[in-house]
Amino acid sequence: MIDGKPRSVSILMPVLLRGGTEIQTLYLARALVAAGYGVSVCCYYQADPAVIAEFQAVGTRVDLLVPDRPVASVGGVELAKVGWLLWRYLWRIRPDIVHVQYLAPGLVPILAARAAGIPTVLATVHQPGEPYGPMARLSLRLAAALSTAFFCVSRSVEQSWFGDSALFDPSSVGKRRHFTLYDCVDVEQFAQGADQADTQAIREELGLAGHPVVGIVGRLRREKGHAALLEALSLVVRSVPDVTLVVVGDGQERAHLEERARGLGLDGHIVWLGARRPEELPALYAVMDVVAIPSLFEGFGLVAVEAMAAARPVVAFAVYGLAEVIEHGLTGYLVEPGKVGALAAALVDVLLRQDEAARMGSTGRQTVRDKFSYERYSEQIAAAYRLLARDREKIN
């Protein structure tokens, strides 16, 4: 507590691996440190040492609560144990504010924070509600009722869980308990990284010289839609015979996807790059003529925002947050979810109209600066904390 104002924050989340939620949590931690808060991150399942180091580099303490193990392996008894460990941890460090990244089992840390007497409990949910069952909705509604405020990363996510939505507005604090607060990206990191990249050298190194390039970035998981993109690519090659797909990311679906690509006769049209470090991404976006995002669901659409910041046009299925991030016809194309033919046609359109693609890229970068920049996000989260944080002494 400094001058009677809450100043310590504990961010609780189950995993610190390489993913969109961790990236956004890093932006959150960075913004809070810059605003003068003492920030700790408590991870209560799995953690990647490289990701831990990134949090420490922005001035955040990282505490690992339980031995490293997969979330899926934890049953009811062990959930109770995790809840007890979280309660004991919070009782010991006594933060003024707890911010829960609401990933399964999201209700447990909120219950622990309330049991520990934390005066301000905030939470953020990153995925829409439709893919989950009624018990998940009930659990989240209970979590929201127990929270001081509950944030969603897009209006569609908020709508899916609560039935209505509103962008965060300081004037609405006290009138509603849940808000949309868009995720963000460090625009200049991606803009400068892409603009300064030696694209010719990178293309030659990857065997892309002279080839139109479609890119996709993300974990190789079913919901990211790689299978649909492979089907679309088999149609794209009919109009753009020398097209190459660059796949950035790795995951459990890789062997299946490689087999499917062979079955579609796409072996000579795909470069599988595997997982890459975050600092490599701006230059990789720079060699892509268009970025495809065929996700089955996407709470926000971080890859879309990164690609737009790098001045790349994007083609995506119009699902959830992607439909809010991408402006159809201005920064890329939105197509009906699951329509492989429409996805292929949109990709061909961008590849064959380079001037239009450049215009979309330029518009996309400005859109990110206006709506999804780290600077904008940090101002909003600082305002939210000022208005929502409660003085423990006044409550007690």
C-alpha cells in the first residue's frame, strides 16, 4: 500500500507456456509495472523457463506453486489441493489485487482469493463460451459474481458468456460488472521488425524466392483450422501454381497435417517451420504476402493483429473476435466459417492483386495503432485498476 492506494498485484494463471494468453498476460504485467504496481505471477501447473524469463525481464516476480504437470491430469481432489495452496499463497503474500486469467480451472483461484480476503479480485476470459458446456457457463457466471470486475477480450466473447457486451468505459464502472477490454500488440515492434527485415535473404534461405507466400502462425491444434487451410490451398494452386504455404508453429496435429498435405499433393507447396521465437515473427510476417487465419473459434485474434501491425493483409473465417479485429475489404477478407472454397477465393484475390494487398496492409497497421496498441491498452488497464481497486483498510 502506497499513500493508501493498492499497489501490489498477483496475477494467477495455470500455465506459462508459449501462447496468446501468455503474451497478453505479459503485456498486462508490463503495463502494471509501468503504472507503479508491484507485480507477481503465480503459475499453478506448467511453466516454460523461457517464458518465465520474459516475465522476469519486465520486472515481474514469478512463483511456481505446484510441481510441473499437465492441467488435464488434475482431478477433483487435486483441484481442492490447488485451491488450498493458492489460498495459503495469497494469505502469505497478501496482495491488494488479484487478477485471474480465467483458464480452466478458473473458478478455483477466484474462490481462493475471496477466502484469503483479497479486497479486489479481477478476472479475464480469453475464449468464447459456445464451445463449452452449460457447467462451464455456470462456473464462469459464479466466478463473475465473486469478482470485483470481469473482463472479456472481445465483445463477442462477452456476449457469448453474459448475453450482452460493452467496451470498457470508466463512466460505466459501478453500473456493470463485466466489460470488454481488447487485447493488444506492441505495434512498433512488429512494424519496425517487418519493415527492416531482409525479406530477400529470408526468402532465399527458406526456398521462397519467386513464390507467392501464404502464411499461417499458431499452434498446430484442431481449432486453429490448419486442415481447412490445406483444403483451400489445394484449390489455390489451380490459380496460383507456384504458391507456397509457410506454417509457423508446432503441436499435436503436425503428423496428421503433414499426412493430409501429402494426400492432397501439396508436398512441394509447404514449408513447415515449426515453433519460432517471438522475436523472429515480425521478419517472418514480412515474407508473407497474406496471412491466413482459418480458426474454428478465436476469442480475440492476436495473430491477425500482429500480421496487421506488420502491414500484412489477412484472410480469416468470420468467427468471434476475428470479426471485430478484421475490417472486411479494408484490412483483409472475412469469409463464412468452414467455407473452404470461399477461403481459397479470398486468398487468390489477395495474391493476384498486389496493389490492393499493399493498401490493405497499410490500412491494417493504422487500425492496430488506433484500436489495439499496447499504449492504448496500458492506459485502459491503468484506468480500470484505479477505479476498481479497493483499499483493504477501508474494507476491513
